[in-house]
Amino acid sequence: MDSDPDTLTLDLEGWEGPLDLLLALARAQKVDLKQISILALVEQYLVYVEQARALKLEVAADYLVMAAWLAYLKSALLLPRDPEVEPSPEDLALRLQMRLERLNAMRDAGARLLARDRLGRDVFRRAAPEGLRTVRKAQWQAEIYDLIAAYGQVTARNRPVFHVVHERAVMTLDAALERVSRLLGLQVDWATIESFLPDTLDGPFRKSALASSFVAALELARMGKAELRQQSPFAPLYLKGVEKVGA
């Protein structure tokens, strides 16, 4: 016989073995339940419960349910069956067996989970875990315009810079000083500064001659060779040569 202390083993008239096996055979109608004494079953179960106080009470509770269903099945065999009662005792016994099997599977799964290796007790972490190396690859997407623009920017930074000054017709300060000094000797009365400019239709050159002649007039006035007069701001500027006093 099974020597497991958690197994309820019965010794009845017509049956000797575990209770769960008796219930399965009774459901399959392979054991005559009429020959089994329910009183002896209850007495042996009470003895098992007294011993199970120091063992697992949940196992004893399972066997109590089995014994109750076994008594129910025997009563269903002895008493006339009511066709209106649903479900039948056989179906109820089958459901009970399936629930017990599911409960045992849950207990086995829980036991296996608890029996696994525990971190810090059976297995340990590495002292200096290594990180994952990340490899990055750039994927460039550019159109022909982007490539040409980028090439132009790079070449513009590396290209030597040439500053070319275009030649323009201008009157130098020396030329203006010589012309204004010469024309002042021919003027007797006051004359506007525009009368000292050369006759030309070149607009930029005329502006350059006016600016140089103005600076030349200021220089001659500083040297005491000319006098300047202007009635109001932005009014015409008049020049006149200074007569030399004889010794």
C-alpha cells in the first residue's frame, strides 16, 4: 500500500486503497458502492483528520470533499433517481474530479516555482556587468541640389579671395589743388565752387571733381591763399583768391 502519510488509505469491506482512486472507480461504475460502509468511511476519515493536525490540513479538506461526494453517490444509487434533478450525480462527480486535478496541478506548479533557484541564494549577479555596445550607422539622404549646395559651401571656404577694384575716372586731390589754385589766380571776384570744375558730361567723374575741389578749397583757405563764403547751410559755396600785399 501507499506509505505516503498525506494519502488517505481506506480499509473497507469491498475496497482497500486510496480514497481518490475509489472515487474515480465509483464514477466509472467499476466499484460496487453498495458494499462500502459509509460509517466505516467516516470513522477512518476522523482518524485521518486527528493525524493530519500535524500534517497538511488542506489535504484533509480535499479528502473530506471526496468522502462527501462518495456518500452522495452511494445515496444516489440507493434512493430512486429523480429525472428532473440536473445535473446527474455522475456529472457532479466528474466535475469534482476535474476540479481536484486542477487544484493538484496548481499546487505542483506553485511547488516548482518555489523550488527554482533564487537570486542571491542559489545564483548571484555579476560584480561588474557589461553594458550593451550600441553600433550606429548614419544613413544619409540627399538630393542633387543638396550635394551641389554643400560642395559650393566647402569650396567657398577654401577658395582664395581676390579683391579687384574697377578703374573709375576720378580727380585726385593733387590735381584738384593745382586746378583750383590756377583758376583762383584768374578770378577777380567771388565765384562758386562749381565754376572750378572741368566741363564734362561724366556724372561720376564730376562728383569726384566736386569732392576733390572742395577739399582743395579748404586746404587753400588753411594756407591763406583763398577765402570761402556761404550765406546759409546748403547754400552755394563761393571762393575768392587772397591778394598778395607788396613788401
